[in-house]
Amino acid sequence: MPLINYVTRVQFGFGELATLKEELALAGISRPLVVTDKGVRGLGFLDKIEAVLGKELAGVYDETPGNPNEAAVRVATDLFKEVEADGIIAIGGGSAIDLAKAVAILAAHGGALKTYAVIEGGLQKITAKTWPTIAIPTTSGTGSEVGRGAIVILDDGRKVGLLSPFLVPKAAIVDPELTMTLPPVLTAATGMDAISHCIETYLAPSFNPPADGIALEGLRRAWANIRKATETPDDKDARANMAIAATMGAMAFQKGLGCVHSLSHALGGLNPKLHHGTLNAVFMPAVLEFNKAAPTSVNENKYARMADAMGLATGTDIGAAIKEMTAAIGLPVSLSELGVSENLFDRIIQGALADHSHKTNPIDATADDYLRMLQASY
């Protein structure tokens, strides 16, 4: 039977960063290591944390790369041990939060990070020893602040998922004020990531009606506000809606994702400079077209329900609408625009077939199916 589990405390609203001290106490963290990146530091967000906590910070790791990798995890883990931290505050986008989760695993369990990858059978190796984290997102995309997984590039180049209920942050502080300075291109890309989560998890075939309801409402909010948030960055209502939509998408995707993510994980591992959310936007139309062939017992008029949530006419081609929106908010709409060579297709397909998201697509995709999706996205 499916597991339906919602456990994360979420502090949501403008100014909620002020609850950090309370949440650390509830999580049993007295010497937190902050995991972040240079951009977040430059925006002064660390100053805000220090204003709340005073001198309670054990240390700061601010070298998180655009796509977290095993080498960075090792360095941050060494710092965690050196400063004798007993928990982590992750502040930033999905990269910083995912890296923090990987540190929480490695600092507790040791060994090579690949040991804990779900495709390596690592799920059962992540235990309650995992160090606690508090997650503070500064983007509205991955929803990693409430997710049970982290995506990390291993030393061997594979982009893998680390999944465990012990990775769910003890609390998420979702303060839309921290997203107000996000540049338009990142607002657009992270927003499309949130939309892809809501769509893919809604289409995933496992039984989880609460997740379906959350995904549809998250899709409604994100679709109605992504363009406004991109074009009018200081619109507080649009920012708040994008922030909660991102959190909702991740609450829901315990159901599983699908071929959009298996493709973007595979290509992102081959070229870490490509933004995950942009890749999801590029792949969504082709995958949506492919998934139309899912049995009625799986689809259950889901395309019509998504169109309704998006304010589209019944029967509208959702993939075409997504492509139009992607262009309207200033993102590339094809792999060729991203400079991706067709010579990579075989390696992308190999990675997609091995990815954990591949298994929860509503249709079991073959190598030929993936090739057609790549060609349609080119």
C-alpha cells in the first residue's frame, strides 16, 4: 500500500525568518553549521541569521556550487566535524538545501556518498543518526525544504537521488521576503521547476489523493503567478504564491515524478552548468505528449483537470501552453538553444533509464521513447 506521510513543520509568511531560534530549539540544534552559497551571503541573508541567533553559529560553508557535487559535500562535511556542529541551517536555493542534506548523511554515517544513492540501494542505509536540518529557501522552485530527497552529482558524474524520511528537514522557514531579490531569469527557471513538480507528481500513477489535491492547487497558484513574479519582481502577492506553490509541489512529489526529471537529471549530470528548472521546462511538452497514451485508469481525466487548474480551455494542448509560457518568461524552449549536442543523446538516455524518477512515470518509457522525447525537445 502507498505511504502517505506529511511531517514537516512549515513557518510561512513575510518576516518568518524571526522564528529560526525557536525552530532550532525544537530541533535540538545548539551549534548549527550554515550551508549556503556566495550569492546568498552577498545579499546579506547571513547577516539576518546572525541578527536572530547572535554568536550561536558554529560555522559557515558558503561554497555550494550551482549543482551540488560530492567534492563539495566532503569539504562541507569536514567543516561540520571540525566546528563540532550538531545540526545544519540550509539557506539558499535547492542546491544549498540538497548539499546540506548530503552533509547530514555523510557526517553521521561516513563512507562514499554513492553508498546512499537510491539507485545503489542506499535508502535503508540512511538512518535516524542523520543530523537534523532547518531549511530556509531563497528561491521558489525545488521545494527541497519539505522534501525527503536530495539530488547530488557523484564523483563519477552521475546525478543521483538520496532519498529517506530521515532527510526531511525538521522545519522549513518559507519567507517570501527572501525571494524578492531573485533575478527574473532565476525566478522564471525555478518557477518552472515548481510547475514541473506539480504536473509530474499529479500524473504519477501511485495512489495518493492528498498529494493529487496539493499538486493541483500548487499548479494553479504557480501558473497564475509565474509571469507576474518574473516581470514584476517586487509583487509580494505573486512572490508569496510562487513560494507556497514550490513548497506544495515538493509536499506532493512523495508520489514520485517521471520522465521530465529522469531526463533533466541525466543531462544535468553531463552538463552541470544547465539549470535544472530550465531543463524541466524544455522537456515538459514532449513528456506530456508521450504520457497522453497512459491508460484511462491512470489518467482519469487528469489532463482536463490540469487545464482547468491552469485556466486553460478544456482540450487545450497543455504542452503547447507550457512552451508558450516558457518563451514568454524569457527561457529557452529547446535543447538546441541551450547548446546541447545530439551526440549526447545516447548518454542522456542511459542516465534517464537508470534514474529513480523513471520508475514512477505513468508509462514505462523505453530507450526509443526517450529518443523521441529528446528529438521533440531539440
